Amino acid sequence: MTHLTIAYANHRPETLPLSQSIMEEHELIILEEPPHQSFYEMLRGTIETEDYLLDQDIEYPAFSRQQCLLMQRLFRDGRKLLQVEPFIERLLEVQNFFADGNGPGDLDQSTVNYQVYLREKEATQTLINYYQTVRGNNFADIIESVDDFARADAKRFELRDRLRAEAIVNRLNDSKSICIEAGPIHLLLCHLLLKRIPSGWTLKPIFVELLGLR
């Protein structure tokens, strides 16, 4: 029997020691981040961790720095590591496409990149509308703006989790055990994987913060 484990944890340094004990029990670790060209150089220590992180738009610097150190240790111990986050990868492609002088009208509407663009655009527009509306004193309008953003954000995360589930299933290999890193907001990922994993695989979610509470 081969098994998948989803390690749900917030991106905070305090969760890493708890996540480490889970990851160490698996042969392959799939990280929640888009592929980076220098990832394996960082793992091997041929480039400095700070140089690797400086080339990226990091939301949680302290977490990312400590996570790199943890991944280096796991890599030295023989674990395989993959970066799999197709939504963010596609979003970066769209941003680079626009940076090259193209516009939204130049995107092929039949592509996944266009779907990613639409979901990101809708979520951003409704969030900006909320920021503008909340400055007023019309409570009903504020509630409506929150509802609009929540719906747009949910559609964005549905696509994000669907793309990641498909990518993970396509990468199932000879590894007998795989640990998937995921933030707690990605609960849909577990349900989507359950529908897609082939027979012979089991799936278990673990909520890392609950281990800390115990």
C-alpha cells in the first residue's frame, strides 16, 4: 500500500519542527510553491539560502528562511523534494507576459493561464471594492462587498486546489510515501485528491497545529 499525507500548517516558523517529524516519515515531499530554477542548487548548498530567497517575492521571510534549512537537511538525508503549485506558476507566467508589453486581450482564452488571470482579476477587483466600501457608513453595502470578495476568492482557491491536485496525481511515481505541504485554507485539496488518486493509494490529512496543542 502506498500513501499520501497532507500536512496542513500555517506558514509560521513555529510549525516547522512539527512538520519535520511528519516529513521525515516520507520518501517524497511536495512543497506548496512554484518551481524555481535554483531550488536544487539551494538544496545542495551550492548557492546561499539568502541569495536564493532574494530572487523571490517572499510573503513570510522568517518561515521561508527556516524552511530552506529544513529542506536542506531532509535532502541530505535522502528525501526527494518537489515544488508543485501550478496556479502561482501560471500567474507568474501571466505577469511576465504582461511585463513583455502584452495585455489581457492578448491572452488565449482557451488556456489555463487565462482562467488564472480571470480568477485573480475578479478576486483583486472585489477586494479593492471592499476596501473602498468599508470606508463608508452603509453597513449593507459593506456586507455585500465582503460577500462578493468571499465568493470571488473561493472561486480562485477552487481553481488553485484543482490545478494542484491534478499536478500532484500526475507526479505520483514509485515513491511509497508522499507528504504534501499545504496551508489550512486548502481543505478542498484533500477532497479533490481523494477523487483522483488511483487505487492502491491512501490519503490522510494531518493538522500540524493540533499536534502542537496536544
